[in-house]
Amino acid sequence: MGILNVTPDSFSDGGVHDSPDAARDHAAAMVEVGAAIIDVGGESTRPGAKPLWEGDEIERVVPAISACAAMGAAVSVDTRKAAVIEAALESGAHLVNDVSGLAHDPRSAEVVARAGCPVVLMHAPGTGDDLHDGGDYANVVFDVFDALRARRDAALEAGIAAANIVLDPGIGFGKTLAENLALLNALPLFHALGHPLMLGASRKRLIGALSHEAPAEARLGGSVALLVKGMDAGVQLHRVHDVAESVQARNVWRGLRDSALTDFGDLPD
């Protein structure tokens, strides 16, 4: 999943792709090098970001979604607002990526259920505008597991099909470095919830914390390392900024895995 932020203030690439031409060109480039899905977001969810009115968010994402859909790309919309979800789906989006796990807007679950589209339910501790607020865990792995199970159950109760649910542990959202690392090491546990998993660790703050405070644009190596960690854990969907490098890493990882399945039964004793 290639990230297309049409925002002026995202933590990594704010303002880079917020014009229609820049957004279309970047989306096309990501599709060309192997992105399976383009994830379009119009509201920054970095710590301290100001909430955005849904009308402004719609004006940002709809042109980008329409352009991506016109080129035949599979498109997701990164939003937590029901009105934005509706506008995005009408413009050609196929999937909803809600960083609040459909908890922020009381209409969101109903909209997704009615549309019958896939949805990513991400964990974030904040219940208001600040998704990073309230990250107080007794055991971060078990607490996030239980919270995702609760959001999954709420989605099912709202009429969303189990086959349409993807879960994301929310790396970097209201979690310390130690808590993020604990979640990354425990990724296999989350398969017990019975749904595909998504990992969004690309360029996250934890990479800078482990790399002499490297800025967001200098975190490619760490992003690829976390991508490989996720693939080793069986994560099916990876949300990344650097698509070409991530696809190359995926291909090499897959070659190593497939080679490991070679039948050595004919080797001499």
C-alpha cells in the first residue's frame, strides 16, 4: 500500500503532493513500481496536528481519489469521518483505512457496512481529536489485542462482514519506543484475532529514536527493516512511503522464503 498524503502538514511528506498534478504523478509512479493499493489521506494524524473540518478534507482527497481510480488503481481512503468515507467511495475508493477503528464518528460503521467495502481498523488510544492521547497500558501487547478485538466486535455488530475486516496495531500512535518494539515483536499473536493484518511503520518516529534522531526523510533503512520484520510475522498488508524499495525488499524476502522450501530429499547421505 503506497501512501499518498494530500496534506500540507503530514509528518513525513506534508505539502509535497497536495496539488492535483503532484498527487496524480506520485500515485502513477507508485503503481508503476508495484503498489497494489494507493492510500489517500487528507488529514494529518501526527502528534499535535490540528483537527480538519470534513468539508476541507473532502476537497483534498476527492480529486486525488478520482485521479487514482481513473488510472485503474485500487484506492483506499485514510480518514475517520463518515462524510469523507461517503465522498471517497462515491469518487472511486475501494477500501476505508480508519485510524480510529471506526470509533471517532458514530456514523462510520454504518456507512462502511452499507457500502460492503473492506475496512482497516487501527488501534489508537485517543478517543477525541488527539489519537495519541491516553496511551496508558498495563501490558501494551495484551491491551492493544483486546482493544482491536473490541473494535472488531463492534464492526461485526454494525453489519460489517468478517471477511472485510483488516486489523492494524497502530505503531506510533500513543505508544512509547519500548511499547512499539513490544508490539512489533508480538505481531504473530495478532493473527489469533482471525483477520488479515496491516503494518504501518514506514518512517515512524521509533526509527529516528533508534538512529541518532534521523529525520523522517532519512529513515528508509529502518522502514525496510520493519517491513521485513512484518513479513516474517506473516503481516499481509504494508503501508509504506517508499514503494520501489519496499517491493524490492519483498521480492528478495520472498525468494529467500521460497528457496527455504526446496526439497533436499535427494541430497546424498
